[in-house]
Amino acid sequence: MYGQLFYRSILSVLFCLIFINYGFSQDEPNITFGEYSLDELKSTVYEADTNVSAVVLYEKGQASFDDNLDVIFLKHVRIKILKKSGFDWGTVRIRFRTGNNKEYVNEVKGFTAYLDDKGEINKVELKKDAIFEENMVKNISYKSFSLPALRPGCIIEYSYKVRSGSMSNFPREWVFQKEIPVLWSEYITKIPTIYGFAIFEQKTDPFYINTKNNYSFTYVTDNNSSLSMTGYKKRLVKRNIPALIEEPFMKSLDDYNAKVIYQLVSFNHPYAKSRFNAQTWKDVGHNLMEDDYFGGRLKGTSLVRKKVKEITDTVSVNDAKLLLIYNFVKNSIVNDKDDNIYGYDLDDVLEKKKGDEGDINLLLAGMLKSCGIEVHPIILSTPKNGTIYKEYPFLDQFNHIIVYAKTDKNEYVLDANDMQRPWYLLPEKALNDEGLMILDDNVEWVKIKPNGKDLSVKVASVLIKNDGSINGLMRVTDDDYCALKERHKMESEKEDDYLKELLQTAKNGIDGSALKIKNKEDVEKSLVIESNISSTSYSQVSGNMMYVNPSFLGRLEDNPFKEEKRKFPIDYAYPIDHYYKVNITLPSGYVLKECPEPISVNLVDGKSGFIREVTKNGDVLQFSTHFFINKLKFTPDEYSELKQFYNKVISLEAEPLVFQKGN
């Protein structure tokens, strides 16, 4: 066999698997497309997990090379829909390549089966005119359809075929585990020995079936001559797979689901020169720099150089030039498509003022380099795309690009894809630990760390009247990621609605007025929100007693960690610093009987905690809190402590001031 097969098994948490009969119980289900049993259709609940909206009854993929060495991929899926919330599984998008390495999607078939009022089986077939094709980025399109007549209790089924003349289009991965339970998932590959593939198996427990057998076939050449060849057939099956549910502060489900990944390493055809794909990360970098759509975009064009001169003509310092170019790209070019690490026609991007994320950041890199600034692209995998397998270099792992730039005085890491983000702040999706910096003749793995916090300072001055009503002023100052999130909210909400959400008017009864927002457009400055606040219902008055919670703004009321145990690591993308301070003028005619005490609660790590300070000066109470998380990663073993910490903070912030009427 030519080439080498690489294997990786990633062990994590062992799931307890329960097999539930959904119309078949045999070890290898005999499924015929378009045929359904009454037992399958009568099932209305998945007893192992009654909360799920759907269950994959059967899923099978087959990837192979035919006698002409064309790549053939067949997929067959059958899903039981249990609730309306499971209807999304009835919408299918098939990604395929266009351009030089074109793939052809055909033989798309589908059915929806259900029981009518008489208990008889009805089948509704997917019509050909309900299948659509949509173009996305260059050389990538989707064939999409929605299965008809969906209803709780129905079964949906579809299959399709993908053909390609390019060996590079051999299906890269098969994912066994999903956000709903999977009863049977099977993947079969047939690969001639002239192809060498790296194979990565990510799983939490062994495959139910894992076999590999040799086979032989006859290759028919372009001139109709024949050649005997051998290959190997690999069959992988997992059954009774539980749903993989996303948990709060979790980077990516993709890092934990059961899947197998194939990457072409070598090609040794008897009638062609042997070829080896990138063998080292340095090879990956070299190939990218030789690619017109990557390294070629760093060279710039006459239009790019003209625009750079126009932007920077009035300044001579490179740092000033860098910020002018960055702000031009960020504020002028609209991001209109998905993640991508390549840049296409940058002149077209400049003229039309729109492009995908690769276009925008490679345009930024090319413009910076055109004025003499040292520039190197950094490619990375976003958290949702998953962690990079560094053991073997393949480019398909990467889906985002950022830009490293160096002047005489400073180093910068930039991403110009969001008008609401200051230059020093990377998008949250770029914060995935590491990226690969592509140098002119080498590569370097670099750490990617947040250069900012979720930082918010809330200050208020409140008068509590003796009837329980409150009046006062509040000022919120947000920076970094907190300011970014708030600016995005302001883009889509009216100011009145935004203020009500900030004050939680519907829940707390606090109204705002005379709203002032400072630095909304100047994203490199703190975002400042000021407002009058008032309420006639916030305080609770009962007889001669009054109860008032002093945490008027930003109180933590909901614990994001609800499960008793945690399977996966907790990952904060960036540190959290939330400050709150209020001066409360106490109500006349009342005596303060109970008051929250100063307290400090710290996690074992010593980097995270909650501090409350309380002082009384005459009829004014000064009350402040500081909630901070500076440790970004917690293990599942630390989950219980973190959950208890949040519960403790919620309990402390629920403590009221208690007043009694009289002396």
C-alpha cells in the first residue's frame, strides 16, 4: 500500500448508551428506501430522552472510487420527527464544489411518511421543483430542499449521490454524533491502494463495528485499456449514540462528537507521476504563499497601491498609516459572506465595497504591505469549527484569517470585519488558542489571546421615598467586549427598547428617561449610557415593613450552569470584570433593620470571585460589588465549584435592605 495511514483516538467521557426499539431492533437494520412500518410511525416518544425533538433512525454514507477513479459519495438518512421543534431536520443543505474541481449532486430523493386519521400509512414524495441550488462563496454552492408535509410523528427520509472527477473531493469527514440521538450511523469507504490517506478517529468509546478488508477491481483508462488494482474497504458503525448537547461556555460541539476524518496524503498512479500533498506545516505555508488567492493577494494591485497612497498621503509614521488603512477597510468594506481564508478579486472588493472575511482581511494585509509595513497572515479555526489537529497538516481545518502587522515600534493582530470593533480587539470567534502564522518562507504557531475584557462599570444614585418609590440617576460605562456586545444590540433595537432591556423594566418595574448615549459611533472610546431611573413598584411594602434590593442594575439572577454534572470543559473566551456602585438615600421615617454585610467569595483558583462592600454614612448607604472571572478555562472536575460560586453570588445579590417604619 502506498502512503501511510494515521490513526488517532481521542478519549473523553464515557456515555451510557441505551438502545430503544423504534421499529427495528436487529443489530444491522434492513432498511429499504421508501418503505416504513407501522411500529416506526406509531412511536411518539423517545423513552431514553423524552426531551428530544427528533431521532435519527438510520444514517449511512458510502465513499468510494469507481472503475474510472471518479469519487462517488452516497448518503441515506431516515429521521423520526417527534415534535414541531424537530422540523428543522426536514431542511437539508448539500454543500458541493464548483469550478475546476467540480462536484455533481444528483439522484436526490425524499419522502415524508405519516399515519392519517384512519391509521393508514401516507407517503409524500419530494418534488424535483422543490430542490434549489444556491451559490455562496467562489467555487462553493449548496443544493437545498425541505421535505414536505412535516408533522409530529412523521418519518422523513432522503438520499443523494455526489460524483467528482477529482480525488481531492473524497469526503473529508463523517460525523456519527449529532444534537439528537442516533440509533444507527454507518460509514463505508473503499479506497484503492494508490491513494494514501491520513485517518483520524475521534470517539468516546469503541465502534460497534470496525472492519477492514481488501478488495480488487479493474481500472478502465481513458483509452479503454484495463488495469487490475487492489484496495481496502473500511466499515465503521456506531449505534445508540446519545444526543450531544451544547453547554454554556463551551467552545465547540465539534471537538467532542464522534467522527472520522480522511485526508489525502499521497497519490501513486501507475500512469502518472507520484504526488505527495503537504507533508509538513511548512509545506502548507509554502503552498499558500504560492497560491494567487492567498500569497498573491499580499502583492497588491495598482488600484490597491493608489488607494493606499490616497489614504496615507498626509502621514509619515507607519503606526498612523496602519490605523488609517485599518479604519478605511473596516468602515468601507461590508462583510456579506461566510468565513474564508482566501481573497479573490481585491480590485472588485474595493470597487463594490463588499466581500467575505478572507477578502477583507487579505485586502487589509495587502494594503499594509503596500506601504512598507511587515505583514503576515494568520490562519485559524474558529471555536465553532473546532480544534486544529496539529499532528498532521491539512488545510481544510482552517476557516478564518487574521493579520499580524509589525511597525518599528509596535506589533498588531488585526481583523477588519466588524465596524463596531476597535482595532485592538479580535472577534470572539478568533479566540481559539492558536493560529498558524504564514511567513515568507516558513510558518509559526502563535498564541491568540484576548486583548480585552467583558468590562462594565455601573454607577447609580438613588433616593428611596417613604412610599417605596425610587428616583435617581444611573451611568453605565462599558469597554472592550462588553461595549462591542452593547453596540451590536443598539444596531438592531430602538433606544427605548434598549433602555428597557438594560433596566429590565418588565421584570423589575424600573423605568428610564432622558437617555443619553455617548461614543456610540466612536468605538475606540468607552460606551457610556446615562439615564434617569424611577419606579413605583420596585420596592416591596408590607404594613410597616419595606424591602428594597440594592442591586438595581445588572444583578445576577440566573445561573448559566444548571446541570448537576458537566461533561466538557468550561471555556470563557475572555476575562469578565463587572463593577457596580450605588449611593442610596434611605427613606425618611424608616429604620434600617437589616442590611447585606460586606463579604468576599473567591474560587480556589484565586483569580475569580465576588466582593461586596457596604458602608453607611448618615442617611446614605454606599453599596458596591465586583464580579470577576480571570481564569478562562475550567475542567469538568471544577464545574461543581464554579456552579456553587454562581449560586452563591445569586443568593447574595438577592439579599434586600429591610426597613421598618418608626424610630
